[in-house]
Amino acid sequence: MGADDPVLVAKMAKQDLEAGEAPVADCPYGVDPDTLNRVNTDKDSEGLAKLGGLEGLAKALHTDLHHGLSEGDGLDGVHAHAKAYGENKFAEKDPPSFFSMVLGAAQDPMIIILLIVAMVTIILGAAVPEQRAHNGWSEGLAVLGTALIVIFIGAGQDYSKELQFQKLNALKDVIEVKVTRGGKQVTVPNTEIVVGDIMFLDTGDKLIADGVLIDTQGLIIDEASLTGESDPIKKQVDGDCWLRSGTAVNEGSGHMLVVAVGKNSEWGKTMALVSEA
């Protein structure tokens, strides 16, 4: 194995970038997730150069800049990359529990009045001899039963609506994107994009993963959603080659090598900060 072998270069670069840190276990590729995420987060062009540049990074990731990944089960396959670097999905917020819905429904002012009336009627019906003789407490039980039925019906409807809303919201976030796999351009859901994919970008496209620019035909990116920068930024292979999820293609077209997806992408980190706030 020569000193200029891309995989060897990538392994040597890992040692330089990790600065003595223990390598991530069970990563079969020439660059581990921590190193790749660090280079991407810092837009570290020098770190990318240490990995052998774009060609060296592609070799380390077992992908091809022209043919992309394969659909097979080998190290050049989509499934192996998803296992090593994660899927392009975000942690979903758990829906409110049915119990919390019941508590919410019970806080309705009319329900509270019904419950108070029911409890007073039951207590008086059981405590006052005249009322007890005529089973006066049974009227309170009837009111209490009515209130509970209303509570559970309302909670059930709210819970069903919440589940439907989450399903519709999940479908809304799924879009079709173009990637090169096995030498052919195919369309896949954004949730199936993995590190190592070669993604095609065109005017109007929303970036759904972080990447490094491979080629460009006047590619201009609107990064206002992330940086607040009002002026679109022209991307260049030999200049600002870093592309961020959550941004959009303002003009031009090009291809990028995906280097971060899901929670490791710029948009994923932003969403995590928002959810914690």
C-alpha cells in the first residue's frame, strides 16, 4: 500500500484530527463519524485536505463521485452507511399521553362544575337521613357518571386528533430528492439519504443534508434560514464548498457528497436546540 493511497491518507488524517482521542468502535470506514462530523461542523478545509480532499474522502467512505453508492449489502451499500453514520431522520416528539388528555379535559369549567355538583349531591344524599332514605346519593352518581363520560369522550377525540396531526406532519416533511446510485440517477425520499450519497442540486431545491460540493454550474445558495445572511452565496469547488441542510438553491445546479445527515447535520443541530429551549 503506497503512501499516497487514499484510504491510508484518510486513516493517517484521522489520527491527526483526533489528537489522541480513542477511535470510534465498529466503524468499518476510513473516517469515523466523530472525525467527519468535526470536519463538517468546522468547515475545516484543511482537515478535508488531510483526508485526501474530496477524492480521498470518497474513497474512505467507499463511495464513487460519479457512480455513487450501491443498493447492495457491502461497504459501498446504502444500508451499511446508514448503520455507520445514522439515518436522515430526527427524533420525534412523543405525543401527549391519554392520561394527560384526560386531565386536560377535566379542567374544563363546565366539567368542574358538574363534578362539584355530583360530589355535593352524593355527600348530602348519604349524610342526610331523609335524602339517604330516598337514595338521594344516586342522583349524584348519575351526574358524576355523565361528567366522566364527557371527559373520556373529549380526551379520546383530542388524542386521536393529535395522532393524526403527527402523521400528517411527518408526511409533510418527506420530499423526493435526486441521487446517483449504482451509476444511475434515481429519486428517493429525503429520509433515505445517507452519508456517502451523491446528491443532485437544482434551482428551487431545499438541501436536506450537509455536504461538500463536487461540481457546480453557477450554484448559488440562500442560507438566510440558518445564518440570517440576506445575500445568497455562490458556492465554488475550490472556495466555499460546504453546503448546509436547511438552506435552498437560489440559482444554478450541481452535485454534492453528503457528509452529515439527521441529528448530525446543521439543520438537525438547530432543531435540537429549538426543542431544548
